[in-house]
Amino acid sequence: MEPITIRQPDDWHLHLRDDAVMTAVLPWTARTFARAIVMPNLRTPVTTVEQARSYRARILGALPADMRFEPLMTLYLTGATSAEEIVRARESGFVHGVKLYPARATTNSQFGVRSIADCTAALETMQRADLPLLVHGEVARPDADVFDRERIFLDEVLIPLRRDFPALRVVLEHITTREAVEYVREAPGRIAATITAHHLAYNRNAMFVGADGSAGMRPHYYCLPVLKREDHRRALVAAAVSGNPRFFLGTDSAPHPRRDKESACGCAGCFTAPFALPLYATVFEQAGALDRLEAFSSEFGPDFYGLPRNPGTVRLVRGTPDEIPPVMAGDQEFSALGRDVCRWRMTTAV
Ligand code: NCD
Ligand code: ZN
């Protein structure tokens, strides 16, 4: 099998966290991806341009001297985000989107949006300034079934929002359902979606399987939106390999300490950065579409965000990635997911 050489990709949806955790996980992204859209859901969310400026400086400060990486910053939308903050974000040159977390939908979303009506001024200004809205597309109502939350969000929130702001550029993040694929494919206006490696590689059975294939529970496979059934996974794979520029790579790599993932009330999020590109390559190969990997990974994202495509290349060779040493931040360990199914490996070491 020939090695694969593609234009260097970017990760259009990434959680880097902060402090020691960021320092531990960042090299695993930077060895593959030139840039990443960095999510703002820190414990103290990144709601202002000044906070984004300082977070960006911390990321660059944590980068090993021999690595290059450009963090593309985002703001966390709240009911209090002002039109002036949006204008400052647009003018900053380093804020590339504003993230909508429905309140209580996911990790650190308690400061998120309770009602879209609270965000009218911010959304109008984003539409005018052409600053993209990045959407966690799930309703958080406790009465809504966890597996239906994305589908309900499309009808109850996203479609009305896009009717009210038809020129707003929107990325529906980490889509997980056939309904989201169909919506993004057919909807008018400027919309795109990111698709994670784990939602392409696994269906919800991965969360419920024991060592010998019988019963068990696998908290490391728990993320939000939650893994769905096989027919949804297939719809995601079909979208990713379709060559439609509305679908592009975003890992949603979201590290949580192993002890929090494995506790009685585990955290949502899969840490996939170390194996992300090999995972995508494996899925594309299995779909007979390796020739479409480069456009999905390295072209459609920058085109949508209005940024240049990367000049460099990365290389993958046939084989299983090396096991990686435990990723440690102090006494906290982070377990990376995905190695077991990879049939490709990066040639670069971290
Ligand atoms: C993310 C996190 O941990 O920050 N978790 C996840 O399950 N994907 C937040 C998010 O993107 O929903
Ligand atoms: Zn995320």
C-alpha cells in the first residue's frame, strides 16, 4: 500500500483546555494540524476578545519550540454578548467564530444561551460583520430523549434561527444524525458541518461492549452529541466522503482526566487528537474514498472560513499507530481513543 501524502489539515473543532492539561495535549494536535478552531468552553468561558487574546497567548506559550501551530480563537456566546464585542471580535483578526452552547447541553455550558431571543443584537451584528456562528446543535430539555436532541434542535432552534438571520454563516458542529446530514446538504444559505473521527468510526454499540464482546460499559466512548445507531454513522460517512464542501473535518477532541471519565458520573468528551487523522484515513479507505480525504481534511474547512489552504503536507503510512505514553498533566492521566481501529499511522513523531 502506497503512503498517503496530503496537504496539511486543520482541525475545525478542538478543545485544548488550559494550563497543564493544554500543555500536555497541544503537541498531539500540532504534530498533525496546522491550525485549529479552539473551543471557548473553559471553566471560565472565553466571552470577550481580551480573554481570547490572552488564551491565544497561553496556547502559543505552551507550544514546544520546534512546533508550529496557529490557534483560531472563538468567543462563547451568552445572553449578555454585546454588539460591540462582536465588532471587536471581527476587527481582532484572530477571532474566527462565536460558539452557541445551549445552556446545560454539554461540558461547561451552564453559562450558555437560554433563549435565542437574548442574542438578537449579537446575531444581527455577526450577520452584518460576517462572523460565523458555530453551533452545538442539541436541545438540553430534560424531557427530550438524549438520542433525539440533535434532531429536535434542527426543527425547534436552527431552522427558525436561520430564517431570522438568513445571511449568517453557520457551522453545525459535530453532526451525528442522518437528519443533520440531510439538513446541511439541502438547506439554503451558507452552512457547513464538521464531522468527528469517532462519529465516523463508531456507532453507539461502542459504548456498551465488554472485553470479550459481551456486556460492558465504556465511558471513554461517551461524548456529546452521543454516538448514534449504525444507520446514522453510515449517513455521516456518506456525507464525509461525498466531496460536498459543506462537510469537513473537526475532531471535537475533548480531553477529560481518566478518573473523571471513569467515575460514577462520567464526563462527556473523547480525546482523539493523537489518532485523529489515521482514524479519518481508515474510515475513508473503508468507504473506498481515500482520494477524497484531502479535500475533507485540508480544503473545505479553510475555504468555508475564508482562510488560505496550508502550504505543507503530512504523510500517513500503512500500519497501526504506536501506543502512546500516558498523556499526563500533573497526576491526571488522559486516555486517547481510536488506536484500535486505525489502519494508518502518521510518519511524524511528537
Ligand atoms: C466537549 C467538552 O468536553 O468540552 N464534550 C463533548 O462531549 N464533545 C464539549 C462539546 O463539544 O460538546
Ligand atoms: Zn466540542
